[in-house]
Amino acid sequence: MSQPFSAGNGGIAGFDLGTVVETLNQGLVVCDRNQTITLINAAARHLLGLGTGELGAGDLAAAGLTEAVSIYLPGDRTPLPSDQLPLVRGLAGETLGDLELAIVHPGGDRYLVLVNSHPLLDNCGQTLGAVMGLYDITQRYQAETVLRASNHGLRTQAQQRMEDLQAVNLQLQQTEATLRLFYDLPFLGMAIIAADTQTWVRFNNRLCDMLGYSRDDMQQLIWTDLTHPDDRPLVLDQVAQLSASTVDSSMLETRFLRQDGLIIYTSLEIRVILRDDGSPDCFVTTIQDITERKLAETALIESETRFRATFEQAAVGIAHVAPDGMLLWLNPALSKILGYPHYELIGELFQETIHPDDRADDQRYLDEMLQGQRQSYTWQQRYFCQDGRLIWANLTVSLVRNPRQQPQYFIVVLQDITLAKQAETTLQQYARRLRGLHDMDRAILTNFEPQDIAQSALQLLSHLLSCSQGIVALFDQDMQLGEILADTNLQGQAPTTLFPHRLVLPLEAFVLAQSHHSTSVIRVQSPQQLPSPPAILQRLTATPIQSVMAIPLVVNGDVIGEITLTSPSPAHFSDDHEEIAQEVANHLAIALQNARLFEQVKRDRARLHALSSQLLEAQETERRFLAHELHDEVGQALTAVKLNLHRLDRIVDNTRASDPLQDCLSIVDGALQQVRNLSLDLRPSMLDDLGLVPALRWYINRHADRTGLQETLVCDPPPERLPAATETACFRIVQEALTNIARHAQAHTVTIALGQTDHTLHLSIQDDGVGFNLEAIGRAKTEGTSLGLLGMEERSLLIGGQLTITSAPGEGTQISLRVPMRAEGRVSGRLG
């Protein structure tokens, strides 16, 4: 608790506390329990419009404070009733802190004050009166208003400044208890400092709380120990001026060091009290903690600095535009994007820079925002720069409204995307070109006819290059002729052709003949520029041709043809057109060359097929002839030898000759059997006489007897009599398959199935042998080392069948043959 204050306390004689109260900048009003004003200083009289003269005790009641002025709550137009005055509410026991009031004088002067009040209680807790402090914050409020306005409404005002009201002692006539209550008001830190020793004369508890020291610790320090080192020279300078009577009071903001090391910001008021001889007796200081306000102001300034730096240094254009379209403010980036100086754009209509075709949509979006239908919008539009350039920009617009929700201004963010748009256009062109090439490649893959491929390429070029007419020609250098594979004419309402189908003309009729079949693209503005206009251009159309481009079709360095495109527009074909045409021509040249090769392969395969068929037919004819010769000639000769040997055996009665004769008979019998077997292997006669099924049954039984395999023939239902070529092919496939099974399969059972369903002949040979790797067999066939399988496949192809082999190591093998049968190829009747 603070000590009672007296004139001799602290060594200061005749100290007049009333003078201190009277000279304070803060207004102070004290009343007793009867609402009688017992103390009101000059600052309070000034703020309340009561004149400058001193009022005697009891001259004024608390309710009379509103007689000369009108007191309002900010934002309220109704004057505050006298019973709601903070002083009167203090008598009712209320404690008010930082209440903001507006005081309006009859002459129009207006003051904004912070008011603090609380009751004065005796030791028993009974109300003795009330005290009210008035702190004039008019100038500060005006400064803060200017600060808020300079921030363009983008930052809110820092919190209301801390109450800076100084509490002073009651007049000297009041009791010591009343004086102590006044000095220990909790609003401000207060201290009295001796002018000569700079030591504390007196300080209140609020100052100890602000600095974090106990009263005992504070007594051991002087005030300069607590001042921040950087602020100490300024404070000492102010004290020196007060000591020299240059000024009688001083206000400044300074920093103090708390005991815990923290720094607090304060508003410091120093007033000098002089002795009778004019020398300084002491300094009366009031200290208000403004740390929160100071930090808020610092944060506000930093935020404003960051915002301004962001706005000024942003890479995108930013502007504030009034609702009527006038440019209020813009950053350097927007000036650079549009190419205008900053001063030429301020105050101008922003829509004047927008491309006319985009203004209607932009205005529609703005109107929707003004009507509250949308808060923002983003889209892309075009702008004119000062130098006439047209740019594309990505535009984002949002609307700022005031507290009454009225439109205030638009925030416009504009980013130059011209390069991106150009890249997008280029990509679209390339995408269209790739789609066209893809369609052309599909046409190449699905069509092997040269004229279809050429027509597809010509249509693609007509679409990509917007040319009216064109042809594709294929050259025969040996014959010095050119064949028109495709042509198109887009000058009418529907595409038409210009030349008869696959017209053949001399090579000199074509454009490239003018340059001796150059491998480079030829572009001319008019056919008359050529040494002698080729006949092909004269025959295109009667419409004047202003632009011609001829693209050679080159394969392996040889010109195999040309693409000729025309247009009625001068200088129609550009470098980009040439690049596109060359790319299409490269694809087309390869496709036409491949089509040529494909036709040649088809012809060669047809010849090979015919030769193979003739070879097999000749082979079967030769087999049939050899079989007949062996059976009819060699067999009969051996039979005659056998008969003669039997006859000789009966004639000769000599035991010594009997054994050689028997041996000869055995040799002849073996030779006869070999001749019969060889004859049957070469061509079983029953295949020609009885058909496929009997021949297979005979051969399978005979093969099973030779190899020991369990072989079964299944015919369900038995097929009709088949064409001779089909029966021969089926028999030889079964014969080759059984031979391979006996040699390699290590099988125990073999099943041969033959049947006919839905005009299709089905033949399968399946064994339970060791199987084989199909990939290895495929490579063997390719290398020509598996002649048996090649022979089976060749025979199946010659009769229009499809041979399928299914096998895997350890899983046996199945050979399947499917042969479509025509009605005219069948022989009626069933063979069994």
C-alpha cells in the first residue's frame, strides 16, 4: 500500500499536490456521496465546457455536468442521460474502464475522451464518493482515422489505445485516506522523483505491477536503471529541458525493462514542480502501458508494408476499378503488360483496353456481380496494348463492398497468357496434324489398294492446308509414264474428281518434270512462273490458279511420284504448309511402296501356291505310277521267278540242291512283300478305289501292327465321299503324323478322329506322348529343319484348310485340321 502523502515526505518542503492536480493534462472529477462535486481540475472543466475559473466546493452537482455540453456514446445520436454518467454510476458502485464518450460543445467543438470511474470507499467498504478521469483522445483518434484511411480500408484499426488517464491525489483538504485512494488508482503508473538525487519520492502499486518489481526492489533502483538503454538519452534530454525551465511538461513514448527481461512500451508524461526560487523540486510522472497498442501498430505497419510490396512487386497485373469502370489504382506489372504509362491509365475506363468482341461478356459478368448474383469470376479475354499488339490474359475479378454492402470497387488480377495461348494454338495444330496422320495410318493399315491410300492422304492435305484441288501421281521411270492414283476438287458444293480412273500420262505432264524429278518441294505463285506450265495444271480446272505446291514422293532417294496441290489464293502455301505436306508425303511414299511390294508378294505367293500344288500333284501322280509299276511289273516278275523255283524244286531230285532252292524261295517271298509294302506306301490303291475312310482304317491297322501302338480311328458320323485332293491331303497328313509319333512321341495310344459338321471336315490326331515346345518347333519350321510339319501345313493350305498344332512338354500333342467343304465338291453316298 502507498504511504500517506505529506509535504515533508521525501524531503520536499511545501509540496503543493493541488497544483499538481490542477496542471494535469488529464481531467479529474471527484464527488461525494451526495453527488456534490468536490474536485474538478482545469482539464476536466475545459472538456466539460465549464470555463476556466475555479469552482468552489458544492458549486456544482454531478448531474450538472451535462448542462453546458452534450455527451454521447459513439454511434448514438441520443445524448447520455445524467443518471448514466460514469461519475453517477461510480456512486452506484460500478467501476468503468476505458469507456469512450463524445462531448459536443454548443459552439460545435467535439472531443472524444476515454472515461474511467470507480467508487471511493472507506475502510468499512462504505461509499464516500466517486472519482472520474477524463482522457482527451481527440487528436489520437484523428491520427488513427487518418492511418485507417491511408490503408484503403484493407486493414482494421489497431485496438483502442490503452487508457492514459493519470490519477492524482485529491486536494490537500481531503483526508489522508481519500488521498491514498486517489494515488493508488489502477489506471496509471505514477511516481514522484526527486530532481536533485533522481531517487523515488513516491510511486504507486500500478507502476510496480507494470515493471514486475516488488516495492522493496523498486526502492533499490533509480528510474534510469529501468529505462531502455536506447531511449535513455532522449528521456535525460527531456529531464534536462524541464530542469532548465525551458518547458514545464513533456510527453514522449519510451521503453522500460521489466524484471523478467521483457520490454514494455509506455506513454510517459513528465511535469516539473518548482520551488519558490524557481529551481526544480521534483518531477511528477504518469506512465501508461501502451505495449499492446504499440505491437498492434507495428503489426499494422508491417502488414501495410508487406501488402504494398506484394502489390507493387507482384508478377501479375493488379488494379482497383470503380463500379463505373474507371481505373482507380494499378501496379507496375499491369502498366507493363498493357504497355501504357501509369499516369495514362489512372482515371480511364478499363474496358477501353478490352477487345470489342469480348466486352459484352465481360460487362455481363460485372453486372451479375453488382446485382449480387456472383462474388467473382475468372475467364480469358483479349486486350489491346498501346503499341497495337493484341494479347491474351487470364482475368480474375472480385467485388469489394462497404459495411453497408454497397459496391465499392473491383479487384482485378490480370495475367498475360499470350505465349501460353500461342503454344496452345500450336499444340492444337499439331494435334490436328497428328489426328490426320493417325487417320491416314489407319487407312494405310486397312487398305492395301494404292488408290485408296492416295485418296486418304489427299483428303487429309486438303483439310489441313485448305487447298482447293490436288492430285497424287505414281511414276514409272522405266516407261516414262505417270499414273494419277487420286484427285480431288473442293471448289464446288461437294467434292468431285477431275480425271478418269487411274489416268496414265507422260512424265513431262507433271510438275516435278520441270525440275528433273527433284527431291525438294516446289512452290510457285502462278503456273506461268514455270518454264513451260505442265499439262496437268492446265487440265485441273478453268479457275485461275494462283498458288501451286508439288511435293515429291521419295523412297530410298528415288522419286516414285508426286503430290500436286493448288489454290486460287496468292502465296497460299507457307513454310508450315510445306512441312505438313512433306510429312504426309513421307508416309504416303512408304505406304505406296509397301502397296507395290504387297502386290508383288501376292503375285509371287499365288505363283508359289500354284507351283506347290502342281508339285504335289506331280508327286502323287509319280507315286501312283511307281506303285502301279512295282505292283504290275516287278511284282509279276518276282511271282514268275517264284513259280519257276517251285517247279525246279519238284523236277530236281537232289537233296544237295533243295536247300539253295528253298533259300531262293524265301528271298523271293521277302522281295514280293517289300514290293507290296512299297507300292502301298507310295499310293494305296484303295484310296482311289474306296475313299479316305477305308484307306485310313487299313493304314492305321497296318501301322499299329508294325509299331505296337494302340491306334484308334473314330468316324462319327462317317463323312461323305470327298474330293480326291482333299482325301489325298488328309491321308498324307495322317501318314506323316503317325510316322512322327512313332519316331519321337514315345506315346502308347493314338486317336484319329474324322467327321463332318456344318459343311466343314474335321480331322484330328491326338497322342499321349511326351509333347514338345511349340516355339522351338516354330523356329525349326522357319529354318526349314522340320520338313514334315511344313509338308502338313502346305497340304492343308492347298485344300483351303487350317492346321492347328497344340502341344506342351509332358502333355502330348494334338494336330487338328478344319477344311470347309463346298456342295459341288462332294460325292454323294457314304463310304465305310
